Amino acid sequence: MQTVAAVGSLTAAALRLNLTQSALSHQLRDIEERLGTALFLRRNRRMIATPAGQRLIASAAKVLSELDRTETEVRDMANERQGLLRVATECYTCYHWLPAVLQDFRRTAPGVDVRIEVDATRKPMAALLDGTLDLAIMTSTARDRRLATTPLFRDEMLAIVPATHRLARKPFVRPSDLAGETLFMYVTSDESYVYEKLLHPAGVQLTWKQVQLTEAILELVRGGMGMTILARWVVQPYLQSRALCGVRLGPSPFLRAWTAVVPRPLAKTDYVIEFLRLVGTHAPVARTEVTSRPVLRPVRAAG
């Protein structure tokens, strides 16, 4: 069905699948008779999937993905591997310290193949749910019963400005103080934790510019082109050299809470627990709050 939908023709699909058109047509008729509904309509000589057909194709894609993953896991077991762990984080800065975790993990769990899925950085939750990701380090809340969460650590976010900036000498800034500024961030405002938790609730209007490289953001700020909001640990070398100033976002620290999110069937596996232990060891904050085992707390289903 997937091939028929992709090419739009029984003849072309049969050629691609190395079947006769008659055999493929018979299979399709048999499925439609068993389900009691049409799965394709003919329009302008093309086969177009009906809503029922689209639903069946989507379900088949998930099943095929799970079968592919299972096949990979079984093959790895045959090669004396214990498993596959596909990892992503929800912030590009985390990839700065993740290699140290991976180096230790290879020593403590040599039978587990770890793959960094950078493409899942922007939407790790969707990747977890569609089976293309096994573990995400996130600040977003996971509200889906199919997922388990483990609290990891918290880091403080600071407003980063040049030493000559009007906000540089303040003990702290309020969201309203940022109005009218040019703000360089990794992601768009729609994807930003800072926008969601700090700026949007205060109704702050500013110029948002997306730059996905930490060093580029900091050099733009140092050059007086604007400001940014980053975790203290990211900019600590710049603060120590006084190249830039970090100002607190409010009278109390503005903290970002990080959690690890995994599909529930993986939550109690030894290698996931070991990976999270190492995250606690290498997380670039002064104090970490890492649990020894994943927390399988009940959460509300999404929607």
C-alpha cells in the first residue's frame, strides 16, 4: 500500500515490488474486502488513498519502523552488542559536554552502540514517540503516558551583554528591561524556553535573531550588536575574562530544569540507568540533582 500511494499507480508499484499487476491488484482487493472499505480511489489515472487508506498506511509505517528497530537490535545481539541508544538534547549547548559522557559510557557499557541524533534536537518529543529516538535530555515537560522522566539538573540562565551596555551594572534585570533589545538565540521564539517562560508572559517586544553557533552569538554580543540569554556555564570563560557581563534575570536565579525522557520500556534497562548516572557526573553545573533510577511518575496523556 505504501508503494501504491507513493507512485500513484498499480502498474508502477508492481514493477517496483517485482510483482505482476494482477497479483498486486488481487492483494489490494483482498485487503479491502476484509476491511469492508475502499482504500484507494482512481482520479486522473492516479491511485489516491482514501482516509481509511491513509490511516492504514500511517499505521503500517509505525509497525515497519518498529520491525526495523527490532531487527537492528537482534542483529546487534548476535554481534554481542547489548543494545542501541539513540540520544538527543533539546539545546545545542548540551552537545558541548555530551562527548565526555559518551567517552565514559563506551568504557562502562562497551556493548551498547550510542548514536547522537542531532536532527531530533528541535523536536525530541516527536522523535521519542515515533520510535526514532531512545533518550532525550530536555527542558520541555513530557506529558505522555508512554514516556518516563528522570530529573537531572538545573542551570541558571543569565542576560549576557557587553561591558558597556546599559544593563551591565544592574544587580538583576526584569523582563521589561529587555524591551526593544536585539536578542540572539539558537532557536526561533516559538521553540524557546526563555520566550515561553520569561518573555512571552511579560509581553516583552524585542527583535529576535536566530544564530545556531554559540561562539558566533557571543562574538556578536561582544561586538555590541545585541544581547543573548544563555546558561551561566556556557559563558563562564567570557565572564571570568570580563569580555562580557552576565546579569541575573530577576531578584532570584532564573533556573532551567533538565530531565531525561525515555520510552517506558527502556526506563529500567541497565545501560539507560548507567548513561544517566554519567550525565550527572559530567553535567556542567556546580550542583546536580541526579536520581539513581528513572522516575516512572504518572503523567497526564497529551491533549
